[in-house]
Amino acid sequence: MKKAGHRIKQRIFDNVKEFYKAYHWIDSTKKRIEHIPYAGRVFDENELIALVDSSLDFWLSAGRYMSKFESNLEKFLGVNFVTFVNSGSSANLLAMSSLTSSKLTDRRLKSGDEVITTASCFPTTLAPVIQNNLVPVFIDVDLGNYNIQVEKIEKAISSKTKALFVAHTLGNPADMSLICRLAKKYKLWLIEDNCDALGSKYKGKRTGSFGDISTLSFYPAHHITTGEGGAVVTNDKVLNRIIRSFRDWGRDCWCESGYDDSCKKRFNFKFGKLPFGYDHKYVYSHIGYNLKATDMQAAIGVAQLKKLPDFIDRRKDNFAILYNGLKAYGKSLILPTWEKEADPAWFCFPITVREGAGFKREELTLFLEKSGIQTRLIFAGNILRQPAFMNIKHRVVGGLFNTDIVMKNSFFIGVYPGIADKEMNYIIKKFDIFFKERQ
Ligand SMILES: Cc1ncc(COP(=O)(O)O)c(C=O)c1O
């Protein structure tokens, strides 16, 4: 870049910094408690500067920030390949679709193959199973933990079962020891929906690094944000090539955006019934999509990733404040539980109102909402009771008793890094008032 360009850029960055201070910055010590969202963006001038820097490049599609974001995430997770995409839902779609690739020969997923998962889930964990003509097999979840009941997995495996699609619900790692052992024993693909759990660990290893493929979401509610955004993660070179092919229109070519002939054989291949030498850039080995994200989103991600260790600590601290403050109400509320080997980077604080508590979930959530404390339900509840999913082809093994309780009695509140200590204490005070009124 010319010298003058550098100078102007620096001036723009200085202005952006000033703008951040004037427009976005809030003195948290003077902030009044009015509304405590369950999640939100946490950023400073660094995210704005990265975004502006990338927009001044005007490269727009995958560029220098994309490679940096992907390789920084690879390092953080301890994995070989990260592919940045435009959402966590797209990441799940790519994870499932890529396993149908003919490049996987006899291990490819075929129409009618079964995938074991849970009905207490986010809709786009399940949707790609159905979109790929696969049959979900549902297992119940544990209350408090909200993860798949691992002891029932083996019973659910049939000759058609080919994959396990397991979410680390709300940041809480599933029992990866047993799940990995079963996946290995029965030669099942293992996919982790890690969208809510970036930074969580199981036996000291990051969730999202256990499965054949895992996924992330960077929607603002999650541990880091790129606005919209997600990622597909794998250690396997072949799977990575397939994932990128499905992401990039189904093309066979693996050149990065703006590059040609990385393989040095661009006009020397023979594919399908195409004439020899048909330009590799226009050869399609999969029926794919375009699910790419932009370099501007990646630029925000690079800045956010630097904050991730602090974000994780803050989430854990906020979780601990709530846990200690609400322990007294264990007779009425099921508080979160986690595996002995799990070190969760909590997405939120889940609560289930016990049957016989003497009040309904709605009484409590309405009270909290009126007090300015935002609440959310645990996603789809029992997804088989949702209008779009009522009539899907599926199997249930062992009943969905707890899944229905989650639908009726569970909800969550926030622990995200934007919530300060005094707000956490305010939340506990409100719970105290709620329970005092019912004594
Ligand atoms: C467990 C889980 N999977 C997938 C998604 C989808 O992610 P996105 O909103 O980025 O599409 C979400 C969204 O919050 C989620 O919680």
C-alpha cells in the first residue's frame, strides 16, 4: 500500500477509536440496572477497527482475515482444519451433508440411514438430518445436565445406525468418554454440535475436537461473535476437502477465493462424462451450496478470539455467582449439573422448575421478565411436538419423559460477559423475593 494510504488508514483508525468511546462505550460502574439480557455482543474499538480495516481492503470475500481467523481457531481448539461459514446452522448442514459424499465410498451416509440424537435440541441440529433423507433416532436427555442419556445409546443402535449427532447442550460437555467409545465400537460417525460450547473442555480436551466433525456458531448470543457466522471443524484432510466443496457450490476445485490452478493440473483432469481437460474450477463433485462468510465477518472474529479466554472466565464466574446464590432453592428448582470430567464454558444458566414446586415455570419467568431479567426456553423443547417436525420419520428409544419436562418446566437466564457482578447479585435478590412471596 502507498505511504499516503497508510497514513489515512491510521487516521481513520484513530477516528474509529474515538467514535467507539463516544458512541458505544458505557461506564459500567454508573450503569443502572434496567434490563439484563441473556446474551449479547461484547466488544470494544478493536472489533470496529478490524471491521473497518477489512472493509478498506475491499476484498470482501475470503481473504487475509479469513485465513487468520481459521488458523487461530485451529490453534485454540487444537485441531487440523476449521472452515468458516455463514452460520452455525450452515455448519450443521455441511457436517451432515459432507458425510453423504461418494468420496467416502462405503462409509458414506445413504438415504434411510439412522442418526442418533436428542429431541430436546436446537432445530437446525436436527434439520440437516432430515434434509439429507436420514432418519433421526431420539434418546431422552438428563434433567439438570440436558445432554443425551449416554447409557441408552447402545440400545438404540440398529443395523441402519451410521452416526451420532451430539450437542454439548448450553455449553455443558456431554460424556465424551463413553460417546467416543461407542462411536469407535460400532463404527459410527461422530458429529459434535459445539455451537453453544466454544471453550468447554472434557478431560482437559476442548469440546469440538473429539468428533469426526464438529460445528460452531458465532451468532451474537454465543461465546464470540462475527454477527452471523459459524464454523465446521475436522482433523481429517479428506473430510475437510469435502466440507469445503459442499460450502463452495459443490465444486471439486479447492483454490482459495481469487486464486487459480493451485493443483497445477487445472486443465488435465477427466471427471464424470465431461471432456478431458474441462476446467477444474467448473467441475462439481457434490450437489452443494454457497455457505461462505465474508472477510469482514472474519476480521471481527480475529479480534473476538483474542478476548475468548477472558470471556470464558467471566462466564464461569457469573455461573458460580448464580449457582451459589440459588443453591438454597434446590427443593423447588433443578440446578445445572455437569460430568465430573467436564469443564463447561457455560452458554447460560439452565433451570428446571420441579414438579410439585407449588408454582409453574411461567410464574417464575414472568416475574423475572417483569424485573428486567431476560429468560429463554431450552430451544425447541420436545422438537417432535413442533409444527414442522410433528410428522417426520423417526424412532424413539426409551421414551422422551425428561424431554417433555424440559419443554414444560425448563428455561435459562444469562451468564454472558456483559453481565456485571452487581447485576448477577440483583438477579439473585429477585429470586429471593420470588421465593419469599411464596413462603
Ligand atoms: C446448539 C445450536 N446449534 C445450532 C445453532 C444455530 O446457529 P446459528 O444461529 O448460527 O445458525 C444454535 C443457535 O443458537 C444452537 O444453539
